[in-house]
Amino acid sequence: AHPKYLGYEIAETEIPVKYYVGVRKNLSFDSLQAFYEAIFPQAMSAIQEQGLTPAGAPSSLTWIWDDSTHTTDMAATVPIAEAKKFGNGLGVFTVGGGRALVIDYYGVYDSIGSAHLAMDDYMVKKSLRSIPPVLEEYITDPMAEPDTSKWLTKVIYFVEPLPKDTLAPVKK
């Protein structure tokens, strides 16, 4: 069994390099839903136009999440098997290739913050730091599954050990 933090089981794993096509933007929290609703279909359509198939579920990549300003620097994306060029403002993001922490979060998205707090606690306890971006994979389609307790989002943090000098006590 994996250790639990705030009730969430956290698995450590290695994740290979993955490629995502989508749009990165600075947004306010209240514009996220509209952003996802615009970009996920655009990315899916572009993937199909290239004769490709998605290599997984729609995902977000988050570099900055600022609770004080209610803004974020993130990308709405769809994974693809290989890096390709896309037009229409779509970029390709290369993510992973290393050690990661994974939580399988079940429930409504509005409550996912507790899973991120569990990751923070785990990283402090294990002397790790996050390597942005944070990845959320939206495995369950809410339009296809009405039971919110079955909605699965994989929360993934790529991590590395804290440098030794950050662990040393501050000299006075």
C-alpha cells in the first residue's frame, strides 16, 4: 500500500516523456471552464486532422496557480504519441521523463484542492520539490458518467529531491 496523506494514497512512479497539444494561457480561475470547453475540442479536431489518435485523456498542465490573485498559468491539452507541428495557435508541450507522484482523485473537480494539499504535505515529508508543470488527467468524462463519485482525475507532480543546501538550518 502507498502512504496516505489527507486521506489520499500517493504512488511514486517513473513516467516517460509525453507530448501534449493545446494552448497555454494566463487565466483567471473563473474563466477556466470556458477555456477548457474551447481548447479541448480544438485540440481533438487538430489531432484528427493530422490523422493521429489521442494518446490519453484531456489534461491540464499548470505552471502557476496563484490563490491570492485567483489566476493561473496553464495549458488545456490532449496527449499525442509523438511531437508534431500544429497551427491555429496550438502548441506542443513535452512533459515528464522522470520521477512522479500520482494521486487518483475521485469526485467533483471543485474539491480537488485537497489532493494538491496532500501532495504538498508528502513533498515536505519526503524532502522533494515539484518540477512544473503539474499535470491533471481528466480520465472520466462527466457527460458520460452522472455519478460524481466515479469521476477520476489523475493528479501528477513531477518531483526531484530538494538540494541539500535548502535543508540546512539558516545561520544567524
